[in-house]
Amino acid sequence: MKHPFEGKIKDGGKCLCDICGKTSRMGGMLEPQSANPLVACYDCMIKISAKQQGVSVAEAKKRREKMFKTSNLFPQVKIEEFFELAGEKASGGMDELNEVVRYVMNVWSAFGKDTIEKYEGMEESELREVFGKVKMNFSYLIKQKQKYGRNDQCPCGSGKKYKKCCLIHDDLEDALVAEWKKIDSGVINKGMRLIENSGVLDTKLLVEHYWGEKRLDLIREKGVVDGTAELEYNEWLMNDYYKMGEDVPFVLGRLLSDPELTDREKSVIEARIKAPLTVWMITYIVKGRGALIRNIFDHQEIFIHDKLFSESAKDGDLVCSRAFNVGGYNLLSGAYQAYPGPFSQDIRGMIAEEYCKCKSSEDVNLFLRRHGYIFGRLWIKLEDKLKADGKGRKC
């Protein structure tokens, strides 16, 4: 199969431009997520930017140079921070540097267009101060890099062998996470039984409310609800369906009133009630343990303890889901929607549109929690883009 850029990208930073037909300095790609992306030379990219922004070519060139200067400064500041933190533990090799750069650029990608444009208007000294305050979890990269044998001295500095110190802690952590997941599964089963036996939920009306007419038409065409879509709907109904006038999700609130709940079951339900429903960017994966994910709205970054997720997730992807903390561990809730990172601006735009439509003044995470059906309809809006890119939805 012929690659869409075959013959267009030349040596020495040049390209065969699809706009002017000349071989010149590489400028960029147009519609890179489409089935037929275009390559544009530097001059054509400047002219296109000028037209889109309604400014002169000279002004567009000035803005583009400022954009590159800003986006290059962020990794420079954060890479310096990593090596200062890592000290002697840093190998200094290219593999390590590439991994740090990938993590840093995933964090940069989590910023919205408006935020980046604001950064572009700042001076370098001010930017360095702002970028220095962006919190990142480099400790996971440092720990990931170190390979210890069972009989090596433990890196925590205790003086004990690794097998008698932190290795035990890691194994214990896995066991505790597995135990909390088991309790959570039990809570979900109780919730599903409550939904089936409540007698007060109009399932037909709720299905229409969550999926919207367009997606329901597709489901009717198929004649069946696919398993992923059903899981996704049940997740919403379990965690984010509010009855009029109530401050707690219907199902979780009813479960919490059960006098026979164990303390741990109660902890899980309370954690789910507090959990934000939002869009996370996967910024770094620790294989076999979990992943760092960053909220694209408030930029809080947490570590998800989930071995299976670490093996199936792809860094840079966007995950629409809930994350909740029990026993000091962050868990990702059940079914989730995942989209390629370049759709970040599309998702932000669609959510902003719904936010304005509802005339909301709530924190965006709370807004999404109370309007969880948005994610049911988001899928249909992005499906055509995903098909054009040749990528299916992952859950």
C-alpha cells in the first residue's frame, strides 16, 4: 500500500508541495488525520495561516515563529527539570531522552489552543516561570528506568536487598489494588441489580436521552446494541444519572443507603460519587503497572493503577472516563471511550458547544458529570473522523 507522503518528503528538510507544486522548505501537513493528507511548503503554510487568521503574510510569519519558539521552550525547560531531578540515576542515553521528550510533549498536547495562544504572547523569562510550575511526575520515569535484581541493594536507601524491601511493597500494592477492584466489581453488580429491580426508571426514555436520536438510528439499523455501547450506557446510568432535584447520582445514592454495606463498599461508592467524569490524556505508560493520565481541563495528573490498562492503552490517546481513589490507589471506572490525541481540539470544541448551549457556570468536570450523555453523543460526532483516519474506537 502506497504511503500518502511517499515521494513528497525530501531530504534536507524539504518537500514537494501539494499546493504550489514546487520543491521547497517543509512547512507542515494539512488535514493529517484525513485519508488524503496534504504536504505544504513553508511559504504556502504561511499564506494559508494568514488567510485563516485574517492577517498579513508578514504577521502570520511572525506568529508562526513565536509559536515554534514557545512550543520548543516547554520541552527545554521540562527536560532540564528531569535531569536535575534524576541526577546520577539518569543514563543520558538517547532512549531515555526520547522517552522523556514523549512524556513532555504529551503533557504539552494536553493544553488547549487558547492556553497555548496565551503562552505565545508572553516573554521568555515569564514563560520559563510559568512552565516551571507545570507539575509533572518524572519519578515514574526514573523508577521505570532503573532495573534492579532481587539481590541488589534497594534504591530507596534502606540498606536492605531489593527483594526484602520495595519489591515486597510493589507485590503488596498489586494485591491491594486487585482487592479494591474486586470490591468495586461487587458494588457494580449491586448497582446493576438495583437498576433492573428499581421499578422507577424509564429505561426507554433514558436510552433516548443518553444516545440521542442519530445514534439510536444507527443502533436500529444494526438491529442490536453492541456490547461496548451497552457497557458505556450502563456506566453512565450507574454513575452519572441524576434525578431532578437530587445532588447525588440516583443509583449510587440508593446503594449508599443500604444498611448492610461493608465499610470498604461504602468507601468505593463514596469515591465514585466524588469522581469527575472528564477527558484524560494518557501522558506516560508504566508497562505492567499502570499509566499517568492528565485532565485536559484542570491539568491534574494522576497515576492509574491498572496492569491491563497499561498493556492496552497508547500514550497520547484521550480517554473519556471517571477516575476514583480508594485506599490510596486511583482506579479507572469500567468502560471508557478512547480517541487518538489529535482529536483533542475537536472534543474540546464539542464540549464547549454543549457547555454554552446549557448556559452553564459550573466547573467543567461537574458539568460533564451532570451531563454525562454528552459522551454518548460525542461518539457519533467523531465516528466519521475516526473512519477517515482508518482507526476504530477502542474501549
